[in-house]
Amino acid sequence: MATKKRWMYVPPKPAKPKVPEHLKSVVKAKADEFVESFLKPNFIKEPPKDYQWNYPVDIFTKWYQRYFYFCSTWRSPSPNAISEYFEIRFARLEYAGDEKFNMAYMRHTGQWWEIFQDLTFDECIDEIRTNPLFQPAI
């Protein structure tokens, strides 16, 4: 039995909003202050002597296109480690326009899982402060 192919019009998706440069600098400055005042003191600890497991050594932020990431650098002291240091992104803010962000966390499967939409940057910071899903896994 032959099937008929049909063509239909699919309108193009609307363009994603671009992040204004002034907003990028404001968000980066506020986030870096938050990292220094809250995340690093709470999640970067000195490892015990002769520790053989991975542990975080730094937390930082960075923009990539319209995404703003909270990242951590980990050290692998094991002699069998593939690399001595590696980077993990643990929270992502996607610019949604009108100075609002969609917020996602990195699942154990390696996929981003968006659970909040249209939050202000200050609301995003509050979620990172209080919600363990958006904090570095220790």
C-alpha cells in the first residue's frame, strides 16, 4: 500500500533574544561576587592528607552565547586519573529576554534539565543559594 507524502508550511521559529552587553557585565559582576562570598566558602574545602578521590578546587562563571554558566574545577589526585583537572558546569541561566532567565541544572545523565522560567537574576541567585540541584555536587 503506497503512502502519500504531503507538504505543509512550517513557519520559522522566532529568533532567540540576544543578551545586551550592559546586562552581560552586570550579571557577571554580581555572579562573581556571589561565587566569592557564598559558593567558594561553602563548597571549596581543603582535602584531607593523601586524599585519593576527586574534589573541587575552584568555582567560576562564564558566558557562552546567550547562556550564563556556573562552573567548578575539580582535581583528580589518583595516579590512574586521565587528567589531573576537569571542569563541570552545574547551573545554567539562559537569557529569555526582558532581563529574565530560564534556569537549568545538569542531571546525572549529562543533560540540562530546565525547571524554572522567566526568573530575574536575583531570583536565580536565591535558587542557587537554597536549592541543592543548582549547587556543585560534593
